[in-house]
Amino acid sequence: MINGLSRALDIANGRRILLRGEGRAFCAGGDIKAQAQAIRNNDMAGPTEYFRDEYGFNAKLFHHASPYVSYLNGIVMGGGYGVSGHGSHLVACESTQFAMPEVKIGFFPDVGAVYHLARVQNELGTYMALTGNTVNAADMLHMGLAHGYVPAASFDALAEGLCTGAPDDVIASLHVAPGVDGLLRAHEDVIARCFAFDDALAIVDALKTDGSDFAVSTAADIEARSPTSVRVALSHIRAARNEGFDTVIARDFSLSQRFLGVPDFPEGVRAAVIDKDRNPRWNPRSLADFTQAQAGLYLNS
């Protein structure tokens, strides 16, 4: 799929590209089960080639000049954001569900996503990176990660309009307010205050000190994720604040190679999609066992 999309960019020649998912997902990322199995078989060549192709496409899309409109119908997670989030226009709808859930499987938020998340107001992007939680279309619009909301019933009109009209004008003419509220706006003050720290354990402590139901449950979410992944995700997103996209995506690749040797990645995939027991055995087991300084070394390796 990634190579096919890359070829589409190569032959676009100024023509508009409209991307829509089939079924219940726009795109939920790559086959992590295959990647984890390859690691268990000590086959690092396959995952390395996959990540090189994937991140290479992410960079090509970021620098692509022609209109590239993604209609986010359904699940948009991980690599699904990589094939859409760097394009010129993202259009949400009533079925949009967005997440960067890598910390749940012992990996890190990749595909260049932290470049954008680091630029979202009030630490909402940091919340997304460290919790891996799912949000809706209203949240994407609030974060500035989607450029319009067009219900499924208006998709044909969107596609037809894009054949001749400017994407900004077409999307604006069909945009309506989402029918439901988002999660993040309601808790933005708590997120801004508690996620402002540069140490993941300090973020968890701040959430627990806040004491609200949302803050306490968010702290529990972070503590349930891979400590290595959470720590590295925070260091990665903080560094990305003042970096260009090419620097961020290059670090994604170097981190991906480092994580091929991190036991949490195959273990997280096992717990999530193989055995499905939802009980990963992280190593190290807690944030207290792996410091933010140690995580910083991953970025420089």
C-alpha cells in the first residue's frame, strides 16, 4: 500500500489525490503482528525495509506539492495518520477515530506524527503521544489536525467538487459542525497544566495530585503503557518542538531500529493482537525503573 501511494505521488503532476478507506477503517497502520514475529525470528531485515519504505513515503508526502485530500472515514491510527496527516487536507466525519497508540504495544509514536503533535496547543499533542488514547473528529478539529468535517452523506459531493474546485473552497462549502463534542476541550486546562513537565513521572504525579476523575484515569492509562515507550515518546515530542520534519522522520527511523531490540515491542504486540490477553509484561515494569535521562539516550543512539 505504501509503495502504491508513493507511485501515486510520483505521477500526480499537479492532479488532486483523494484518499478514502474501505470498511470500518480509513487506515489502522501496518501489520504489527508480522513485524513482531520477524523480531522473534531474529529477522531484522524485513522490519527495517518496511520502516524505511514507510518513513520514506511520509517524507515524500510532507514535501508533496499537489493537493492530497484524506477523507478519514473510520479508524485513523498509527501508520494511518502517516499516510494522511502530512498531506494538504484532512477531512473528518462522524466515524473518525484517531489515535497514535504505539505506547500500548511497546513502540513509540512514529511516522512523523510527533512533528505535528508537538505543535498542538496546550499539550494536547503530548496527551495523545503518552496515553495512546482514541479521540473523535471534534478533537481532531480542535487540535488543528483536521481541516474540515464533511458527513458521509456528503462524500460524493466532496469527490465531485474536488474534480474542478479548489480543495479549501470545496471543503468549506460542505463543512458542518460535528454532531458530538470531543473529549479534549472539556479537559484542556488539566492537560495543559499536568502535561507541561519534561519528565513522564512528573506528569503522572501531577495528574494524581489534581485528583479529578479524568486526571486520575489518565494517570492510570499512562502507568499501564510501556514505561520505555512513554519515556521515549516524551523525549521525542519535546525534541520535535524546534525541529524540521526531515529531522523528526530521520529520528523515527533510528528509533525504529533501536526498538527492534526492545523486548516491550514483541511483548506488547503479543498481548494486544496475538494472545489478546491485554496483560503485557513490560521490562522495565514501571516509570520509576527507567529514567527520562535513559530515554534521552535512545534519541542519540
